Amino acid sequence: MTMTDGIKRRDFLKVLGVTGAGATLTGCSTQGVERLLPYVVMPEDITPGVATWYTTVCEGCSAQCGMWVRTREGRAVKVEGNPNHPVSHGALCAKGHATLQHLYNPDRYAGPMVREGGTLRPITWEEGEAMLAQRIQSAAGNVLYVGQAAGPTMSGLVDQFVGTVGGRSVQYDAVSSAPLREAARIAFGVNALPRYDMGSARFLISFGDDFVEYGASPVAHQRGFAHMAAADEHGSKGRFVYAGPRLSLTGQNADEWVPIKAGSEAALALGMASIIAGDGAAAGPYASVLAAYDARSAAEAAGVSEATVRELAERFASEGPSLAMGPGVGSHHRNATAAHLAVLILNAVAGNVGRTLHLEGGPNSAARPYSEMESAIRAMAGGQVGVVMVHGANPAYTLPQSSGFAEAFGQVGFKVSFATAPDETSAMADLILPDRHFLESWGDSMPKAGVMALRQPVMQDVPHFDSKQTGDVLLSVASRLGSPLGAVTFYEYLRNAHQAMHMPAMGDFETQWREALKRGVMEHDIEMSGTVPELRAPDTALVFDAPALDGDGDLTLMVYPSSRFGAGEFSNAPWMQELPDPVSKIMWHGWVEMNPATAEARGLREGDIVTVASSHGSVDVPVWPYPGIREDVVALAMGGGHTDYGRWANGNGVNAMALLPAVAEQPSGAFVTMATRVSVSPTGQRRRLATNDGSNGDQHDRPIAPAMALADLGHGGGEHEGDHGPLKELQGGGGFIPVDAEGGAPAAFPLAGAEYGQYADKENTARWGLAIDLDKCTGCSACVTACQAENNIPWVGEEQALMGREMHWMRIERYYEHVDASEASHLDIRFLPMLCQHCGNAPCEPVCPVFATYHTPEGVNAQIYNRCVGTRYCANNCPYKVRVFNWYRYSSENVPDPMNWQFNPDVTVRDNGVMEKCSLCMHRVREAENKVALEGRGTIPGDGEIVVACQQSCPAEAIVFGNLRDPNSRVAQLVQSERTYRVLDEFINTQPGVNYLKKVTFHAVSGGHE
Amino acid sequence: MATATKERGALTHPDVQHLSDVNRDVLKALGRPGKGWWALLSLCMAGMGLFFAAWGWQIYRGIGVSGLMSPVGWGVYITTFVFWVGIAHSGTLISAILFLFRAPWRQSVYRIAEAMTVFAVMTAGLFPLIHVGRIWHAYWLVPYPNSRFLWPNFKSPLVWDVFAVTTYFTVSATFFFLGCIPDIAAARDAAKGLRKKLYSLISLGWRGTDSQWHHFGKAYIFLAALATPLVLSVHSVVSWDFAMSIVPGWHATIFAPYFVAGAIYSGVGMVITLAVPMRKIFGLEAYLTTKHFDALAKLCLLTSMIVLYAYLSEFFIAWYSGEEIERTAFWNRLFGTYWWATWTMLVCNGIVPIMLWFKRVRYSIPALFVISIFINIGMWFERYVIVVTSLHHEYEPWAWGIYRPSIYEVSILIGSFAWFGFWFLLFTRLLPPVAIAELKEVLPPPLRKQAKEAH
Amino acid sequence: MSAMVKDGNVLLASYEYLDSTVDAIENLRKAGFKTVKAYAPYPEHHIEAALGYGQSPVRVFTLVGGLTGTATGFAFTTWTSMDWPLVVGGKPIVSIPAYVIIAFELTVLFGALATIIGLFILSRLPDLKPSVIYDPEFSSGRYGVYVEAPAERVDEARRILNAQEPAELREGTEAAHA
């Protein structure tokens, strides 16, 4: 029968539909690539295939960076920094990216549940709230709310709630800056964290403050640090000295390392201060304190030479503007406040207050101290608590056994947890009312004085999990108790709060609110008091001596927050587990850091499993010899050894808290992390470490990550090692003669040999490339996770990582050139972000039998996954080893529902048996190219229109993407720098499209290809 | 007529009197197989079970069941591939080249050697398939017209391989079969029942008429003439899989001759390994005399010296180049993680063959057998050293890594010997193991004159 | 296609000795017999000489096959490269040195196959029809001489064959077809 007779248009369409569906089903070889959402009624803001962006605020840590969330078909697929945010300025750290894996974490609570006889029974929200209200009623005012640092409005609501129902609220955050705040109060009477203006400092000394890893705002600090420490075009460069017993990632970025004894920060700072003060600087009320210190006493206490102390003091005073930063969480010992005070005094006598160190008051971003928690625990143990509610915090894990939290908590009659996903504390709770993930909820934050950032839901709550924002729960419970708090939903409450703060002078609230949601922040200029606060006489007695340590072991234990897990919050994010730790480069499992000499003295080798024992407990953990730690110190990272935190966290690493006493530092009340000595004894077992470091940080004198002495800047580079010298050719009688190397400047494209065939006439195409400034790179690894999130890169798990099969398209190589833990000296550790170099003469291309990889007219080394047969010849022939292979179906086997919701629909999900590698974010390039084409602006997007994932998230702004062929592009400009080199290019003439700018050192770079 | 007999120097035993004795002795081998043969066959079939089980699981689960990783993307599979291709070489070499040079000792051994060649290529051919990540797409290496007109990349040594190995297999198999035809006819005339039917079929109705012999002779010479450069080319192409790359330890101009020599060395070694037991089992002492083994041993000695020279010159050039990365690569070969593999290779291929300088060793069948085993081991490790030690320690220190073969790779390696053995055992029972017609060619022809004088 | 010989006979003698075989053949040919054929257990050039063989045309097949292979090798690789030009490793789209290898392999392959085809055509193989004019001894130890004689010359042929003391002499009317 034909179209005309009989067959109806509708039937015809049906047939079409069916066959179409069939094609879709059969056509897709990989499961769970993307859920197809049929739109009957098109939701607003959603156009299939077009991304929608929402602003919000990151809750990964207390820094609260501004976020831009990219959503596709109603799913959040990528988080990026919000460029409008006055603190984070558009960058984001690795943890920030990993918050997506909390949103889609399959271990999240499926809904409200009540514990009956040890097992959890699902209930409705109705029942749950009724139960809670009833219990609170019967608790008769004995309610305890254990929270964590939250936005101002939420904190306000909590206080109001607790006030209404009777009881109290405490906050606990394992990573706290209480001692600094207390010291600032004592020294200047300002009850707030000082704000560091690193950008304008020229001489920076950190007494163990690890601002790259954690603290007030790692992203902002890195940005400022890069600005201060990186050599500028005038060949000027700020100096960074790190004084501490262990080189953290921050420390690895220093120009000099003063390996002082643990807990001797105060002595060194005061010694320096007294030398400077001796030269007439005003020490105010602390002159008497300083009088007790001099170069010798400082040198003795810190275990360094007098000369070092003097030199440091002189340069601190002369090479200004200078800035000193006090001990970080890793060195919170029993005299931490005193140490911070000493550092503030040093800053004061050097005249840094008001220049590089600002005391504006402003937000209270430091969590309230552990001492509050102590009393709360006593109250619970004493049976004075009827109902305890835990929100955000996970004290059962982040506090040592000896704190007695678990026991006390267990004795409380009714325990409520608002945890989004299971944790050690909620494992003991009677009622579980899962909070929403911050990407699904409302809120606000005040990153600094005069700035209010709003948090809004970027998508419908993930349907797998029946969650409810805790704010809403509190409001409804309050009204059930007959005392409504003036709003039905938290959204309403939030709006009211902001409306209340709203000043008519700022115009109509509604429009301003809308604007704020769009930009993500509201800034109202508040007038700063121009007066610089003076040092005040201390109102508290402080001892500046070395702190007391428990136990009689011969090694001091340092417990520091992990740059991947924080205090353990991120342990169930596989991206974080598989991200090589920026310092140790170890994935998944735990380790104890120990100086190689210490290890050798004990006959320990890398991978030997040892028992680290203190008087409070012990853990078994493999040894990782680290030249960047003093011989009398061992260090453990926080975040390991979870027991009830989810499939990826449980059993990975050890919980260092087991070794610590529960001590509150006086007077700040902060939790003491450097509290005890430990002994280390071998267990006789060994294990291989899951690291991606193939050469123990040694680049064997090869020009992989060369450097250049500051003194040589501006002298045309000269014959520096690793210089991109001319190519040489063998002459008849043997020996080499230089020849004029084409592609000596990458802008000269098409490269020699690459101008064949149809490529010759591609004059109107770009030559995409990268420039990476190694003097800016801090090795923080945010780019690695950003790349992983953007490009659907699967994680492989510990067992596969041990085999060397991790899939990252980018890795940060970390090479030690000079690290000396025995005395103060220059430090030279090089970071190199290694990714596909997009070679002009790519060795990987000609060997592929099926053209699965080839060179595009835009100079990109393309990889066509669907054409790949999997001979792995390309990977063998890649001198940079940046090609990774899908040994199994990682993308489908390792990524459970709903985590696959995070997959980026613009990027193919790779199947078993194919090779893959950096695509230079080709999907972003195409998007931009289509855009300019549609807008009739030619074919090549303008400079800066394309921002690749790694570049976008780099807090140090070390990565620049652009068109090398356009002489005015930023990247082409950078490539002209005398620091520019291309890895191994002068050896094998690969002519990479990725250019590096050498790290600049103060010391002369010693010979060879160091 | 007397002149006709002069040029003939048969290397056979004196008690082979009459032409028909050859049929008697050789065809005896095709008789009822003994227990030993069945035992070996079942052993091989068990091995094949292991082989296909391991391979099947790898296809189902993913190539990850191997120990391969980054940076070592090639391992036991490629090693074994090159090993078997190497084994395949001496067959056609002994057969074709010695035929063209009229080497008098060729006739007795070449049938075994050619059979070995054909089966070795059949084994080698499996390994690229075992090795790739997506075997279900392996046919993409073959140039066939498809809807999108995607053609293979003829610049890639792997595509050269596809052509070289398939050509080699086709030509060797043809050459082998052609040589068999007259002997199958002989077997046919001696056989009864089913075997007779089978032989009549595969002997293509050969009758040994003058015209058949005439064209047969010419065709045989031309095939030999074509096969000879082919033998040399195939392993050169295989060597370019490595030499065409930029991997330190692979990128060397010496590779082609070095690999060819190695291939002949290992091939002849394997011929000895196979010929010794066959000689015993089928009582072919009259045809496989110590003179033949002496000749084979000399060939081993020559090629072993070439191979050793290649090893040494590699190390020397690495040092002489002054190229730090090249030097490190070879230093690492001798004293790095895989030192044991390198030293196994050097001892088996460089030291052990020195014994072949002694006539007494060359004439002692047991000694030769033992040495040939060493040769096989040594040559496998040579390829392992080239593939693995070069890859695990390349340009980028950060990316250095250690490769540990998995149980699956080992199973497939062992299974490949079973697969080879299976076919070879079938051969020994179905085809005359020694070239009947050609042996007669070198026997003194029966002459009436002499017979008369004898009486 | 065996056929009756027009009012005549075919004779097949088998000999123990080479020289008698060769003599028989030579005598038959001297006597002017047209179709004389020989059987041997191995290639025996004395017999071929006696039968006056020249060069075998197999070599023509080999040559043509080989040259076809070479041409195909270069043409195919070049065409496929131009058909979809892709730059790999900055090498020319058409890289002749690389293609030499393909051309070489195809030369050998085509050459070898052509040779076999040539052999089969020229020596009429395969031929699976059983033939009476054959003796299993020919593949073992004996030589054979076959001659077709018109009726009037049968005796003469028999005499020549018997002169060399054949181990066996058979006669029939069915002509061999090879």
C-alpha cells in the first residue's frame, strides 16, 4: 500500500518513531552514557543540548568560594569558579570539583529513617518531623545542636531555633583557625581573622601556615601567592621562605626552607622580631618580651644557625613589604596561640600591619573552638542532654576516642542526624533526616566584610534521594512545637533575612535579589576604618616556649589536614581518592612520612608497614620516605581510616586521630594536632605504594622541568640547561653542527613536514596551543580533577592504580632538585603539569595502523576513540607517556548510578580497549567556533573566548590556552618569553604545541639538566 | 650414463640400497600411532584448552586481565609473537635458500622444517589478535572497502606486518604443499581404504609423468626464488615494528639484519629440537644422519655469532653516542629491574653456542638437543628484553614503571606451544616426514649395466 | 577424457633401471612414435632430455604475477592515501618509502600464486579421475614408458620396449589422457 491510499500520517510517524527508538537502543554500545529526557512540556531554562549555568556557593570547606554550575538537561555536570566572586575570582580547588561526587553519591541516604533494633526503617518526612518535635518537647529544654560552620542566615536560624526550644548549639570543625583569631584579639583587640594581602608582599615567611591546602581561602591565597612569587616580565620575583619541620605542598613552593624544630615558631619569630626591634623598630608593649630573645636563643630553640636567624631578620625588614604567617593546623600545638601572637608581633615590628596584613574585623569564618565541644561532651556524658541533633559535623570520626564523644553521644536518649550521606556519627543516630546537598539547596555566605554570596539550588534534588533541607525541617519542627520562626520554608526565611538587611539606598530589593542570584554575590561597599590597630598589652598570660608533648617516643607526630580529604569529608569521593596526593603522589591508601635518614637508621624501606604508636593508640601504615621532613618528625594526613563513610572511603588509610589525645589549646580552645611523640616499629609486612611517581622525584638530569636563575633573566637566557637550543645535525666527520630548526618558534606553523596535502591551504585555521608557567604552578592538582570532571575520565581503583593504570589525562610531576632537612638552605622542587603535548611531529600518529590518531589542520593531535583497535603502539611511541588505555570497562563498571549523571554529554564515554588522552577540550573549541560562525565573526574565536577546563580551575592562573598562529594572542606572547621551552623538543624534534615557561630560582641553577 | 651419477652426493646411510627402500622406511612413519603419540596429542589438547580458556576470558573481561600497563603497553604477547615468527624462519630458509644453493644435506630435513614454518606462522598469527584491545575490530587493519572509505594507514609498521605475515604464510604453505604432492602420491599408492581416498584427493591425481615433473621442477625453483627474499623481508618488517619507533632501545638501524639472524638462529634451534625425537621415534637414522645435525649446528654457530655481535654493538653504540637517555636505557637493560632477563638472553645466545665450536659436540645428538633448548629459551628472552626493558624505562622519568606478566599471559604463552605441537603431531602421522622423491634424486640411480657387472 | 585409439594399441612398460628407460624412450622416438610418455618416482632430467623438453613456460606466469603485484602495491597505497588525505607525524601524505614494503610483499604474493596457477594449468592438475595407465610402483622404485602405436606398428613398439627387459609390459586400447 502507498502513502496516498490507506496509511495514515500518524501511523507513518509511529513507524518512524519506533524505528528511531530502535536505532537509539541498538546504536548505543555503552550503558548509562546519558539519560534521554523526553520533553512533553518543555521546562523553562532547559534547551536540550544547550548548557545552563547557575551561580552558587561552594560548601566544600570553610572558604566558601563562588561557584558557577554547568547544567545539561537539568543535571549538574560540572562546577567551576565564579569569576564575579571577589575572593575566589573564578578559580576552584580539586575538592570543589569533587563536591559533584557528593551530590550524586550512591551512598547517600535514600530518605528519612528511624533506627529500630539496630536496623534503619524508612519513614515519611511527616513521621520524622513529628517524632523529632515530640522528642524535643519531652526533652524539656535539654537540646544540643552540634553543627559546623554554616552561612550567616543558617547559623542565625540555628541559634533562633535552639533559643526557642531551649538548649544550646556548638560547632566543631577539625580544621580551625581559632588560635590565629585569639592571637589577633590579644594583640590588636580585633576578634577576627587577619586578612593576608600576599599579592603586594615581596618577602613572605610562613611558619607552617599551609595556605595552598586549607585555611581562610586557599584559592584566593594561591592567586595572591602566584602574583607575589612568580617572576614578572621585569624579572622581579618575590621571595618565599618556609619555616617548619615538614614541607607541606605550600612548603614545597618555597624558595628557601628553614627546617625548624617542631613548636619553635614562637622562638624564631620573637628572635627575628627582637633583632629588628633592636634596630629601633617599635615593639610596643612587647618590648620586654623581645628583650628575652636574641639570635642565639632563637637559633638554639629552632635548631638552626644564628646566622640564619640574623639573615632572615634583616631580609624580613629590608626586602619588604614583607609578611609572616603563623603556624597552620598541622602545627597546632599546646602553645599555638602564643606562636601566632609571636608572628603577629614580628609583623608589627616590621611594620606590615595595614600594609600586607589587614585587621578589618568582618566575618567570623573561624569555627568555634574545640573547648565548646568538650563541655558539650561532658554535658552528654552527664545525662543533661535529652535530644542531640548533629548537622554537618562528624565528631565520631574527627575526634579521638579519648575525647569520649562516642560514649557520651551513645548515652543521649534521642540522637538525630541531618547527614546527607552516612558517616560515623549518623551510624549511631536514632533518627536520620537527610539534608540536601548544597547544590540542591538555598543558603548564603559572607566570605569577607561587605560581600554576601547567595547559594541557590542548581537542579531539582536528585530523585534517588528523598532529602529535605535542614533549614526547612527546623522551621516546620518549630511550628509543630507551636512557636513558628516567621517563615514556612528556608527560602522564605533567607529572603526575609536579606530583605531585613536591605538598605533602600541600594535600590529595589527584588531587582537586587535577582541580580545577586545571577551574579552570585552582592557587594555593598562598607567604609573601612583607616586607622591601623596598634599592639595592645596581652590580657592573657602566654608562654612562648616549646610546647609540651605527651609520650616518650623519639619522634614528634604531626597530623595535618589532607589537601584532598580535608579532615575526611572528601574521603568518599573517588576523584579525591585517586588524585595523587600533591605531596606524596600516593593514591587511595595511607602512608606515614619519614625522613629517609630516619627510615634508614631503622632499617625501613619504602612500603614497609610500620606500627606508629603513641600513649593513646597505634596505627599500622606503610612508610613513605620523604626528604622534606625533619629527621625527628613523622607526619600523618587526616581523612583516612573511615569505618562508616561509604564504599570508597571505608578501610582506605588510617585515622591519625587514634594517636592523639583530646586536648584543647589554651587560651584559644582549638584542638591540638601536634600533641604527642610516637614510636615507630616495623611489622615485617610490606606493600607496594600506589603512586604515579616512577623515579622517586628524580628527573635524572633530563630537561623535563628545567629552571632558570633570576640573575639570568633579561640576558636572553644564554646557554641554559634545558634551553630550547637549535636542532643539530651530524656532520660528515662526526660531531654535531647546529642547523636552523624550523618550528623553533611554535608560531611558525605549519611546522616543517606538517604542511602537506589539504592542510596547506588551511591558512584561515588556528594553531591551538598552551603555555604553562611553571613559576606560577603550585602543584595543587586542581587542574587534574577539573580535567577528570570535564572529560568523563573514570577512576580505576587502588588495585588498578597499583598496576599503573590510572586514567588521568593530566598529571603533576614533582621533581626534587634540592631538598635539605638538616639545615636552612635554598629549596628547589619543580612542578610540571604533564598532558598531551600535541606535537607537530607526533610520534604517536604514524604508527597507528587505522588512523585512530592524526593531526588536525588546527594543529591538534586528535584521538578518534571509535576507530581505535587497541594496539597501544601510540602509547609506546609517546615520549611523554600521556596516553592512557581503557584496560576494562572502567566507565561503566566503576561508575554506579546515579554518579553517571555527572557525565558530560559533550564528551564521548570511552569503552573497553581504546586509547584516550587530552583532547585540548576540543568540544569547548568547537562550541566556541560554532558560536563565532553563527554570529558571523569568521571562523576563529577571539583570544580568551575559549577557556579549557584545566586553565579555568587553575588558582595560580598558570595555564593559558590560545591560538599560537595569532601573534597578538596571549599564548603567542608568552611563548616569545626567554623562559619558554618545550619538553624534550631539542632531543627528538617533536615540536610540541604545549609550551612551558621555566621556573625561576634565586640560586644559580647547578649544572647539567637540573 | 655413468656421468649422470657423479654429481650426486647422497648424505644417506649405506644400507639404503634401492629406491623403494625410501618409501618403505619413510611411509613406515605413517603407520599406526603408538601410545606415546596419543599421550603427546592429549597433552597438547589439554594445553589448547588452557590457551582458549585464558583467551576467551580475556576477550570477555577485557585486555586488563593481562599484566600490561602504562608505560609497558606491549609484553608477553608481542614477545611471543616475534618468537614464533622467528621460529617460522629457518623452515623456508633451509628449504628455499639451500635448495637454490643445491646444499646436498637439505633433502632429509626440509620437510620437517617447512612443516614447522607453517605451524609456527599459524601460531604467531594469533598473537596480534590476542594482543589488541578490541579484537572484534581487528579486521580494520585489513584494507577492505567500507561505507566510509576508511583505509588502513600504510605508513604504520603494523600494517606492513599484516601484509608481510599473511604473504609469508600463504607462500610458505603453498611451497610446503607443493613439495608434498609427489610424496602424498607415493603414500597414496601404498595406502588402503580411507587414507587412500584422502591421499588421492590431496595428491591432486599426481602420477609422476614427465610433463608433471618438468613443470613441477620449474615451479618449485621459482617459488624458492620468491621465498628467499621473503624470508629475509618478513623478519625485517617485524623488526621495524620496533625500529620505526623512537623508543630508546628500539630505534636502531641494526634491527633488520639483527632480527633476521636471530630468527634463523632460533628457527634452526627449533628444527634440532623437533628433529631429534622424530629421528628416534620413526627410526629415520638412515636419513637424518649426524652429518645433517653437524650442518644445522654450524648454521646455529654462525647466526649465534651474528646475534652476539648485534648485542655488543648495541651496547657499544649506546655508549659511543654519548646520548644520556640511550645510555641509561642500555645500562638499565644490564643492571636494571629486568637484569635477569638480559643475562639469560646473553648466556643462552652468546655463551652456550660457543660449545658448537667443538666437533664432538656437533656430532653428539643429545648435546645438540640440550643446546637447542637453551637456544629456544634464549631467543624468547631476547624478545622479552627488547620489548619490556625498553618500554619500562623511557624518556620521561616520572612515567617509568614495572610490568609483571599475569597468569593469563603465561597460560597463553604455554598454550601456544600446545597449539603448535597439536598441528605438528598431526603432520607427523598424515604426511611423509621426509621428502621421498627428493631423497631419491640424490640416491645413485639403478643402472642395468652395474646390475649386470654385479652378477 | 580418455578415448579409444583408432584401430591401434597403447603399451605401458615399467623398468627397474634408469638407463634402460632412457634407452627405450630414445629408441621409440628415433623410430618416430609421436606420443611417448614417461613415468618416474622423482624428477629425472635424463628422461626429460631424452624426451627433448625445452624451457617450461611457468616462468611467464611468475613474471606477470610478480609485476602485477608491484604495480598493485604502489597504486593501491597511493590511491587510498589520496582518497582521504590525513597528516600523521608531519609525514607526506604519500610516503613512497613506506609503500615500497607493501609493493614488495604483493610482488612475492602475486608471483607465487601465479606460479602455482601456471603449474596447475600446464601439468593439468588437479586430475582426480582414476586411470588404468599407471602403476603404483612408479611412485616407489620403477620407471615407466608409455607409447601409443597405430595398429600396423604395435609389434615394432613392443619389440623396442622388450629390448630393454621391462619388469612388466601391459597393452590396451584405452588411451591415457595426460
